[in-house]
Amino acid sequence: MARSPRWLGGQFHLLWGSQSLSLIGDQITLIALPLVAVESFHAGPFAVGALGACLRFPFLIIGLPAGVWVTRRGLLRSMIAADVLRGIGVAVLPLAIIAGARNIGLLFAGALAIGAGTVFFQVAYQSVVPELISDDERWHAANTRLSLSESLALFAGPALGGLAVAALTPKGGLGLDALSYAASVAGLSAIVVRRRRARDLAVTPDPPRATTKLRAEISEGIRYVRENRVLNAIMWTGALYNLGSSMYDALIVVFAVKHLHISPVRFGIVIGIGAIGFPVGSLISKYANAKLGLGPSLVWAAIPSVGGMIVAASASGHHPEILLAAGTLLVGVGQGCFAVNAITLRQLHSTPSMRARATSVHRFLSWGALPIGAVIAGAVGQTLGLRTAMLASGLVACLCFIPLLKSPLRYRAASERLAVELDAV
């Protein structure tokens, strides 16, 4: 029986399932890890905060070389190794607690291992779709599905993590997390086996270039992104937007509960409404691309992404949750549409040997902006007030329009011509 033209292949669906399981594991970790720190290791607020930082800190340390390493090793193999590392980092903690170990250093080591695994998994999986699907016209559909898994994990993940911890205790939640990574490894390994049987050389890692040092390959990746007008624009757009977005995320809870006097229950509903916006934006991107093209729809997606922050920061009156919910919904829609298109454009405008390095350069700069934005938000909020800081987050995020409007992305013909020229290389 003939396959539907929408069918993306069994290998992709194994990838999609494995990625989804990893994302569920990530969300359980975010809930269970701090609870384990408090209950079993008697950690204080500072230690719990530092533990959360350990999950993101590896992006600043190994974010750039990760692109070189996963290219040398192979994308699928790197994803398998990443989930093995994360599974071990998670599984060792409940085993150590059962054995009577109470050294908090073990907890930080586990968090760093999980964070390091996340770096490699993120860089590899955002570059692997072209290896599994030869038709570039279907890459956007594949990336939409992957982005939907991310958005649904953000929406339902905390609830699932909370239920797992409540039903199994925090130690049991971490054990379930380890099983989710093991299931992901099984799915990814099945892809490797299928490709070996088909004698597909794409899964074989690029042979290491003995004459090229790691630092030279990192520099080559940075130069490649900087000299490509599309990749450079996407990178700086993400970094500048994340600078404002991290300011917004750092203060929205305090702004809503302390300044607007919204109850925690109603605030949870507001955030849930905002989370719905991400999958909606991912689905809208398909129709926006048909009308406008990938590049222009990316530019238009930035408008609700930024405007939603300003709408939320303007919330006031007897029912401030209405504007807050509307603003978070707009942010979610814009981010959902932007994320899918940005990943697809990076894949289209990168050669296979540079794809993972381009992703790692992008991740390093855009995720590196997150802690900086949080610090700025705290300083502005402390000196000028919460509402001013929230409005400032939207104004800072507006800076993302500078690289967007200076790039060929705003012209459909120009951005598509560049992709065609790249394919011809």
C-alpha cells in the first residue's frame, strides 16, 4: 500500500519518539532533582539554585566544541551517548541514596552530567533531520513535529513530573527518569541498526581530520556562521531575543503574584494558556510559510513574540490576568512559529559537514544570553520597579528586529535563492 505523502519515514518516527521520551525525562528531572536535594541532602535555597544552574552551565563551557565533537562522532551516535550519560547521571542518585550516601557533591556531579548530556543531545538532534529525510521540502514538517513535542513537554511535563514524584517519591521519580532515557537509547539504537542494514553511509561519522585541531574547527564554525548572512541573522536574533525573554521569565512570577496580586492558582492557569500558544504557533508556521515563505514568516513571528511581552507587562486593573494571559499566549504563538522556521532555515543554509557546528554556535550565544538577562532583570527590578523591568524586557527583545530586518530573510526570493545556491555547492 502506498504511503501518504505526509509520511516522514520509520526512522524519523523512531527519532521523534526517542526525542519525546528524552523531553519527558528532562521535565521529571526539573521537578524531582530539587526535591531530592531538599529531602535527602538537606540542601538550602542557595544550593538548590546552584543545582539548577548546573543543568545549564555546560552550554557555556562545552557548547562550542560540542558541534565539532558530534560531527566527528556522528549525530545519532552522539545522541545515544548523550542519553546514556544523562541516564547514568540520573540513576546514580537514587542508588547512592539507597546505599546511604549523603554527599551533596554527588548531586552536583549528577546535575553537571545531565547538563553535559543535554548539550550534546540538543546540538545533534537539531541537525539530524536532513540525515534521515532526503527531501528538504519535508524538513519543515519534521521540525514541526519535533517542536510540538517540545511544547507539549513544557505544557504537560511539569504535571507529569509532579505526578511521578507524588506517586513514586522523588527518588522513584529519578528512577523513572532514568528509564525514559534508556527507552530513548533503545529507539535511537534501532535507527542505527536499520541504517547499517541498509548500508547507509550517512550514519558513519565523518573521518577525523588529523591535521585540523579542535580549536581550528571551532573557529571555522564561528567564521562559517558569521559569513553566512542568514545563519548570522538567525543567531543574533535568537541571542537578542533571549536576552529580553530571560528578563521576562525571571520576573513574571514575582510580577504576577506580588505586584498584580494574582493568586498562584490563577497564575498557573495563565501560564497554561501561554503554553498552548507554542504548539499553535508551530502549526500556524506551515500556513504562514505557504503564504510568505520561510524567511518572511520568521520576521513576522517576531512581532507577537515581542509584542506579547509588552502586553503582559501592561496588565493592570481588576482583572490583570486577562492581559497577562493574552500576552503569554501571543509570546507562545510567536515563539512556536519562530522556532520551527529557525531550525529549518539553519538546516537549509548549512552544508552537512557544518550543520552541527552551526547549531552549536547558535546555541552557545543564544543560551549564553539567558543568565545575563536574568541578572539585568534583577538589577532593573530592584532599582526601578517590577513593571518597569517587565516593560524593559519587551524593549530589549525588540533589538532582535535589527539583525532580522538587515538580513535577506525579509525577502522570500532572496532567502530561497540562497538555499538553492547552497544546495548547488
